[in-house]
Amino acid sequence: MKVMKFGGTSVGKPHRMHEVANLVTRDEERKIVVLSALSGTTNALVEISDSLANGDRSSAKQQIEALQAHYKKFVLELLAEEEPRKKANHVLNEHFEFLTIILKISFSQALNKDILAQGELLSTKLFSIYLEEKKIDHVLLPALDFMTIDSYDEPQVGTIKVKLAQLLNKHKDTNIFITQGYISRNAKGEVDNLKRGGSDYSASLIAAAINASVCEIWTDIDGMHNNDPRIVDKTKAIEQLSFEEAAELAYFGAKILHPASIWPAQFFNVPVRLLNTLEPSAKGTLIAEKAGSVGVKAVAAKDGITAIRIKSSRMLLAYGFLRKVFEVFEKHRTSIDMITTSEVAVSVTIDDDIHLGEISKELEAFGTVEIDTNQTIVSIVGNEIAETKDVMKKIFDALEPIPVRMVSYGGSKHNVSLLIDRRYKDETLQLLNKGLFNL
Ligand code: ASP
Ligand code: MG
């Protein structure tokens, strides 16, 4: 059995949704098809929710009406026959009635989650009606019946596994199952979600729970690229990555895959394949236990980084100093990405500066604190690159004109990270593309 996940743009236009139906009927393997909301929908729902939270009902009303009009048009183009169109309009009425009712009740976090869930509920129901019109046998599995997270927002793979097995058992003759990405039930039994972009995470959790042969993530690019195609002219798709390499890349900015979606696949050893709906026969990128080849695979960048340097002569020969520093970050639930030390100073980076004020105040007790905002981590990822000849030389030769603020090397065998000011990012990525890949 396999999992096929389609992102927002893959279902965002009626003709694209038709293409998804072709793709899921291409082979006979039993499958669970995970869908995102139509592109733009979750953003629209966030706006509606924000308007309500701000008490601006008239904006919320307008936003709901605009979204409804969009869906009405979508249905007309998605479906050809009278009966399925009627059925789809009925589904729209049901969901938009809910959105209209919320205009009258008071806003809460639970309501916010209910609002955000509408996108995936709509996309899967509409897709199911389209399959029905095409007489394609399938079953719609409500994600809210099996996808659960605990009180720390952590998905419970064990529970998901048991619940899914029970549901699948009820439909032994069915080959195609459709379900919603992103949405889940929380510890209180309320509707919740796996955070923005979480449909990939749903897919890999489902793949882990059913021990799938493969977890296919379908988007509209031909796999993970060796560099950011928006910034660098010549990039190419990577054929194969290990789970570790993919995790580093996904975390450090490769937008194609949600970083959390790596661990379930890795832990349960389900290969992940990144595929392109616009070019279905292209190989895409395989993410599996083995890296495929040695050497540099890709460069990725993550913006919005803050660097903090703590200088203290008390650090000299002292033990326990780093622990005290780390405790400050732990206390404020802020995770550290990069770290470098010298005998009298330590520099760390964080990507979440909500508690920066409190953190820096507490750090001042240990020494002078310097803060640089607007930094970018550039990560060079590859199998055993730390041991690959000349990699460091090539990196530093390529980056000769760039002032590098921090270097992290040796933390893992698969990664070298550099910290630079955000304004040098584009140039850095371009120079590395030339220096490392000769592109
Ligand atoms: N629809 C959700 C979002 O836009 C989840 C997803 O597409 O992965 O964030
Ligand atoms: Mg996505």
C-alpha cells in the first residue's frame, strides 16, 4: 500500500484536480491519497479568522463571500453533470453556512482551528464527488477519525496506526482512499491541525502508520533542487538523498517538504519520493535510508536568524559556563540552531526572537551581549561532506568576497553551515552554485 499526497497547487485548479484523478488511477496499488486545501484557501481562512479575532465582522463577511464565489466557479468547471454539481453545491452550502454562523458567535482558539479545517474538508469532498462522477471506486476517510495529537501537539503514531487499521479493515475491497492532510484531533478531542504546511507531515505519519511501500509527495517542481531556483539561475533536481540530508535541507530552507515530515518516514523506514504533477514520469527525488552518493548535494538558506554573542573573561577556564547560557534559552523555550565557541566567547543563533528581550537581559549577567538581527544561515548539505576532499577549500574560495559571521563544521558529517548577513544571501547562493556544482 502506498501514500500519495497532493499539495494546494496540484488541486487548486479544476483541470489540475482532474489530473490528480488520472495519477491516482495510473497503477493498481492500494493507496491513501492525502490532499491539501486548494491553493490560497488556507491563507483566506487565516484572514477570515484574523478579521473575526479583531472584531471586524464586515471584513470577515466579505472574505467569506469572496471565497464562496471562488468555490462555486470551481465546482462548475470541475464537474460536468447535473447531479454531481448539485451534490457539490450542497457540500459548499454546508461549509459556507458554518462560516456564516461563526460571524455571530464569539471568537476562540478552538473556533479558529475549526475555521482552518474547512479547506481540506472541502478539497477532499469535492475530489470525492469528481471521482464518483468518473465512476472511480473509492472511500473518503475522515482524518478527524484517526489523526490525533497529544497535549504537546505531538502526533501519536501508535494510536493513528490502530485507528487507521480499523478503518481500512472495514473496506477490504477498496483500492483508493482519500483523506485530508493538515487536520487532526487534539488531546481534548477538538479539531486541530499540524501547523501550516502540515499536509506533508500527515502524509508521512499515515505512511508510517500503514507501513507504506512509498510516501509520494506530489508538487509542481521536479524534486528537491541543489539550490534555490528563485535566486539561482541554474539549479538541478537531486536524484537521491538520505533521510539525514533531507532533514537538514528541509529544515534549512528547502521549501518543498515540511521538515517534520522526515522523522516518521525515517523511523519507520518508508522511502519518500518527491514528484511533479506537471511531469509525472520524471524521476523526482528519492529520500531513503541510503544517500546514493558521497559529496555535496545541495545548498539551502534560512532567513530571519538572530545571532547572539556572549563575551566573558569568566568563561576562560571555567566549567559550567555553557550550561548556564543554555539554561537561559531553555527557560524561554527558544531553540538554538548554530553554535560556535572560542575561549572567551560563545555565539549562538536562534530563529524565533519572541523572547529575545528577556534572553539578552538574563545573559548580561554573564558578560557583554551583542546581537545581530537579519542574518541568514546558509547550509551546505551532502553525504560525508565533512570528509570529502577540498569541500572546505571550495566553499571558502567561492565565498572570498563575503563576510562570514559564523561557521559550523563537524557537528554532523552531512552539513557545513555558515552565518551571513541577509543582504549577502543571493550572492552567496550564486557563488556557491558556481564553486561547488560548477553551474
Ligand atoms: N493547507 C495547509 C496550509 O496551507 C496545509 C498544507 O497545505 O500543507 O498550510
Ligand atoms: Mg506544502
